[in-house]
Amino acid sequence: MLLMAMVALFVALAVTILDGNWRAGLMVTLMIGFLQDPLRKLTPGQPSQLAGLVLIAFVLCGLVLYERRQGFQMRNMFWTMPQLVDMVPAYFTLIGLQALNSLGRFGDPVLTTIGAAFYLAPALGLWMGFQVGLNPLLLRRLMMIYMIGSAICGISVYLSFRGVDNPLLKEVGEGILITFRYGFSAQGASGLWRTSEIASWHLGAASSIAATLAVSSRKPPQQLLLLLLSVAFAFLCILTGRRKAIVLVVAFAVIFALLLLRRTNPRIREQIISSLASTSGIAYVLFGLVVVGALGRNFGEYISRASSTWEEILPRFQLQGIGAIIKAFDLAQFIGLGVGSAAQTGNLQVTQRGIENLGYVSEGGGGRLIVELGVPGIILVGIMGFFLVKLLLRNFKLVKYLPTEVSILLLGLVSFAIANVPLFISAAQLYGDPFVLILMSLSLGSFLAVPSLVAQAQQQAQAAAAARALAGSSAPLSLR
């Protein structure tokens, strides 16, 4: 059944691509992203390669989009920081050289391909996110599709937590055993997603995106529904037993709130505060009177684990962030071990090839980048990151010239992307998932469209003013 559904989706993708409709192709791609994990669970051997189906679909959409645009339009994409345009060829050259390094060192084409995808997928996602950002209505539709898929999978997480026995609701392989405290361990709820860790990230992402769509909506009923949905997604994060998503949701909320306070007018701020206050009150009542009592006595263990999140942030950051970076310089051998060398890819474990401590180092994003790209590579990535930060700061100044709903939508998505930075530093393996990379890079890439959107708005305003002036000058004297 699932195989037939996946085949049908790829047929639909092929039809849209042959028609040149990359927008519909992206919508189908999101559906493929949600379906690939359940399909993997029911496939004999549960092959990890199925996680790459969404990337294949995404690349096909990118090829059609490139043909329609007749180029990458890099100058428009990096309008406020043109230095990045000149650094893009150096980045791709770096990845190509490190792919050859990996292939020569380990002789594993599959490992090299998976490693290269970790760096190429975000680059493609940024460009496609920029193209989608030029059409805010399309961007909102894509995020709504992601919301619907997340809602369906979110229900499955609840069923998984309640102990419903079905192969679709179990984790791939033996699953991840979580130790809540001495004497109590359990597998986190994963639902249709392949692991509880992946489930928690998507639920955190869905909570952030739902809040963004709600605040940027003009319709009060829709706004209230989406805010309640955001709270529900955040609540479901607790059922996975994973704490990273809680950090993601809180970091997003803080960043988004700060940007809204600085980049919106007082009237909009009052509306947002009023909506959030009313939704919080309703959510508290539902949580206290309805939800908690229906989750069983073990739910208290999940609450206790979630409440300990803040005690673990600094030690984890020091261990898997800073500690991994320091160790990575010893392992990198200056030039690096090549792309994919620090990836955890099922049977393709580089640690089995005699490189000690690599698994520990690869847990942190900084450690992984250093090990795979070496010192020259991390310098290049660091410079590009510095320029990207400056670009974002300049775009923040321009976003106020856009319509309110568009500016809030873009600010929410870039807040979500930025909120992933601390998670990447301490848990990089999560970002080896193509679907995660695609969604995050689309969110960040859409914000790169701000200067182009402002230019379009100014051109439209000038055209409208010219039309009014022309209409006024051609009016009969008696009407002037």
C-alpha cells in the first residue's frame, strides 16, 4: 500500500516536472518526505537509502527551476552581501576536493555520496528557498502542507506513546532506549517517523512554523487554530522523550519575539500579544483538565525529563560542542578526512575502519565540519558564515518595507532557521537527514528574497503612482 502510494507520488512528480511546474513538484516533494519513513519501516531490511528519496525529488525540482530561471540569479540572492557570490565557486571546489579525499581514503562511493549530500543539499535548499521566497503565497502554501503532514504524523506519535502495537509506529532497527532515571527506561514515541529523535525535531519545527503562520495570518479564527496547533506540537515533543526539540521551540520563540518587537509597529505588537495571551490561557485549560489525565501515570516521567532540559544544556554544549571541536583538530590531520567520514550511516561506519573517537567528535556540528573539511575548509566556511550573518542583519533592516503579513512570515521562518544553530553545534547527526536539511534551508533561503521583494514593492508603488498621475492628467478639465 505504502509502496503504491510512493510510486503514485513519483508519477505525480514526473508529470509536474515534465510540465515545468516546479511549484507543484515541491508540494509533492514534501509529501514524499513524510511517506519515506513509514515505507522504510515496512521494507525488508529497512534500508537507510530510502531516506534519500526526498532529496532525489528535491533535486529534480531544482533542475526544472534552473531551466525556467535560465541561471542561478546569485546577484539577486546575495543582493546585500555580494562578496558571497565570489565565494560560492570556492565552496563547491572545496566539497569536490574533499569528496575525492574521502573516496581515496576509504574507497566507499556510497559514503562519499552521502557525505557530499550533507553539504550540497543545504546549498540547493538556500537557492530554492530564495526562489520560493519571491512568491510569499507559494511559501505559505508549502508550509501549510508541511503542517498537515506533521499533524498526521503527530497523531501517530500520540498513538505510539499510548502503546498501540503496529509496525508503522515502531522505531527502525532496535530503537533508542531512553533512560529517564534509575529504574525507569523506555523507548520514546516516534509515530510514523523512523526514530523518536527525528520525530521530536519535526514536531519542534511544526510548532515553530505553526506559530509563524498564525502570527502572520489576518484571520482571527485561523490564527487561533494555528496557535493551538503550535502548542499541541510542542506538547507532543514531550512524548518523544527527546529534549532537543524543547530547546528548539524555546529558542525560536525568543528569537521570533525579539525580531517582532524590533521590526513591527506598536499596533501589530499589541495584536500579537493579545493573541498569544488568549491562546496560552485556552491551552493551559486544555492541558490541565483534559490532556494530562488521559496520558497515564508514566507521563510524569516524561514531564520530569523535559523539565531537566535546562540543567543539561551547558554541560552538553561543553562536551559535544566545545570538547568535540578541540578533539576534532587532532583527528582532522589539517587537510581533513573527507566528506562523509564523520557521518553515521548505518552499516557505513567510519569508526569501524580504525579511526578512534570519531563517533564522539561527529556528535557536534563544529567537530564534524573540522574533521571532514579540515582547517582550510573550516576557515572558508567560517568566512562565508560571517558574510551570511552580515547579509541577514542588512535584510532585517529592509524587511519593514514589506507588507506586514509577508514580513512576519519571513521573520518567523528565519527565526526557526537560526534556532537550529545551537542544536547543530551539539547534535549534528540529526542534520544528516535530507528532509531536515531541506526544510531548514528553505526557511533560511526564503529570507534572502527580502531585497528583491522590497524592490518589487517599490516598482509596483512607482507604477501605481505613475498610473494615477497619468489618469489625473488625462481627465477632463471639468473633473480636475
